[in-house]
Amino acid sequence: MLVLARKINDSIIIDDSIEILIVEIKGDQVKIGIKAPKSVKVYRGEIYDEIKKENIAASSSEIPDTMPDLKIRKKP
């Protein structure tokens, strides 16, 4: 893990395409701005953890047998 000290309006550049800017520091809260290409997904940590948990639950659950067998009828 890389740990950096930054001041307001200082930024960090990642891989030539992502910029993280320190927007405001107030008490124990830091506001950051993130500029990234639309193809890069950016999530808050707690939201990302929930997405992972939901994906694991969805992939491990069994598919309910609610659809009847479909039979193809030939035209007379």
C-alpha cells in the first residue's frame, strides 16, 4: 500500500488516466474528487463489498424449478 500526504488541491495520478484530487479537508473528513474514464468503475469501499457479497450469494443459490417443461408442438 502506498501512503501519501496531500494538501487541498493536490492530486495523485494513476496510470495516466485516473486523477484523484483532494477537494476539502474538514475535521476528520476528507473530500476527494476522482476523474477517470467512463470504462473505469469507481465504487466506495462499503458499496463494493456489498456488490461482491450479492454476487457470491447469487452465484451460489440454486435456481428454483418454477418453469414447467416446454414442449414444442408441431403444426398439423
